[in-house]
Amino acid sequence: MKRIVLLLIAFIFFFEGCSGRLEDASNMETHDSSIVETERNFLADPLFDTAEYLAAYDVDNSVCFPMARLCETEGAYYGLCSSIMEQLMYMDKGSGVSGVLCAKAECEHNAESCNAYVGLGAGGFSVYDGCLYWVGDQIVEKTIVTGLWSMNLDGTDRVKIKDIDVELLNATADNSIIRVHRGYLYLIGCEGVIENGKTITRVTAQATPLDSSDEWVTILDLEVDSGVTSDVKFVGNKVYIMIEKKEAENRILTLYVWDSKTRELSICFEENISFHAENMWVEEEGAYFAASGASIGLYKFDFEKKTLEFCFGFEDPQYFGIEVGDNIAVGLGMTEHGDRLFWVKDFEGNTIYQEIFEVTDIENMQELGWSYVGGNQKHIFIALQSREVQYMIEVPLAGGQEERILWKYVSTGETV
């Protein structure tokens, strides 16, 4: 009997010991789970753990469009007019002086060794943490080096951050958005390819840290059987990607949302639409879409109501296109004499500007191609170009102010 009691006591101690170990294991599992949750914070810096706008680190969405190659500081503008320019330009707001952005002593700005040389097709010009960033080329020992570059705003200390695969640039060449935002470089765009005799469009979105690492994060990898219109906007730690595609007779508009903190991609909404979405603007309460087609106007998807609603239109047959910017919709038109027209409304539908587009110092403007670069309620930016000459134009929206040439670029290398 005594032996049985001793065995029973030993068993109880053994069981309690196991229970203790099981409890410890349970605590360990809980602890590990919390570590996993912490590790899901992929932000490049704790400073970025906020929804507030960070002027030194966030994309300026007002010039974040596929055709845009412009960025701005409090004191200057920087960028290109188009993809066929090879030299980076600037314009000082205070003095009005413009030229090639290179501070190398005795540089004549006519060779690949110039700090302003960016190569054909350069893009992604962003002012980030006090420096200028872009993706482009430089000739090093007779070899084209394609990479992410940075340079001081005064044209000094150009350095390569990392190499960029040319194949990735080709895969994102159409509707291309290249931007630096909160510690990452984003490359988003599409490419038409032929597979088995059939044309498809691949949409690619990737991001990489602003360092020399080989790390690339795939955000979106999509194949569709039709052409695609796309646009991208950055809001805090969220990246909004607009994709419009055609299936049979239907147009389908999809808004994806990438959370850079958790690296999770979700669909905000997807709907059949009766218009063509040119581009978009994103606010806290919803996304606005510039709509063309049978009529032109603005639509809004309300994030809370989950509804897509028509806001207003441009009821004038002279207007054939529309763009958006920071709280503005820009109607693009042309008179019967070939003069260009701008009609700018705020998101409430109020007209804030409606004029013929004229620049006094430019002759034969009607012969130059034009593209919308971006804007806000203060001004819009328009690039005018031919193969021989290119202009970046600021169009003030306040009454009584004339259009201004930010810079002129002549393909021979002459700048004014």
C-alpha cells in the first residue's frame, strides 16, 4: 500500500512537471507569435510608421503620372521634358535661371561624363531626403551602366545607389511609374508581349530598398488579354494601383492597394465601367478617376460607401480629354483654329481656370506635341516637344499671370 502511495505521488509530480513544461511551451509559442507579428513590419524606418504626409520622404503625387519627369522643392524645379532628353535640367524659382544641373568644374555639358547626363528614357525624378533620385544611365569605361542614382540638389556628388536590370525597365516601360517613397524605389508599368501567337499585356510592380542590396519585392504580377491603362498614387504606407482592362465588350476597373508595412496586396474595388479611366487621384475619403469616352468628366469611388459615382463633366464639344491633379480636373480641348484649351475645375466642380494656352516666347506652338505633367490648384505643368526642341511650361491658374518657360532644351545640347 505504501508503495502504491509513493508511486501515486511520483506520478502527480511527474504530471505537474509535464504541465509546467507544456505551459512553458505554450508561453513560448505565444511569444514566438508576437515576434512573427513584429517581423511583419517591413517599413524601412520607424519614422515611416504614420499615415501623416512626410514632406522629405513621400512622393509628390501632383507630378506622379506616367508622362511626368518633373519634381519640385521650395526653391527650384528639376527634371526633363520627355524620354528623348538626355540631360537633367533645373530652374531656380527666385532668380528664374535655368540650365543643365551639373556643378563639375570646367564641364561643357556635352559628354556622358557630365553629372547631368541621365541617358535616354530616364525617369522617376524624386526629391527625397534632400537629394535628387532617378533611374537612368551613365557611361562608365565605354559601358552603359543602368541604375538608381542620387545627386545633391546643386549638381554635385552624383553616386550610384544600385544597379537596375534593364529587362525590368523594359517590362515596366509602358505607363511607367518610377518613384522613390519611404525608403523604397518603386517600378510599376506594363509590357505587351506575344505568347503562342497571341498578344497579352503583363503588368509588373516591384520595389527595392534604397541600398546596394539585391532585394526586390514583387507587388503585382498580372497578365491580361487586352491593353491596359494604369496609374499609381502613394498615400502614407499604401500604394494605390489603378488597372483598367477590357474583357470582350466590358471595361473593368480595378483598384489594388499595397500595404508596404505588411507587404499585403488587396483589391479595394473592381467594377464594370462605361467610361475610359485616364488616370486617378487618391484622397483619404476616396479615389477620383478622370473619365473619357462618349463624354469627359470625373468619377469618385467612396471608400466608406463603397460606391462609384459621377461627379461632374465638361459639357463642351471642344474638349476631348481630361487629366487629374491635386484636387483638380483638367479638361483638354482645342478650338477650330487649332489653339489648345485648358478648363480646370476643383473636385466640387467649380471652375478655377478656363483659357487658351499660349506662351508668348514660343513660335509655332501648334506644331509641337504636348503632354500633361501634373499640377494642383496653384498651377499645372505642360511639356511641349519636337525632336529638335523641348519646353517645360508652368501655367499659373490665378488670374493675371502669364505662362512661364521653366526650361528650354535643344537637342544639339544648347540650353536656354
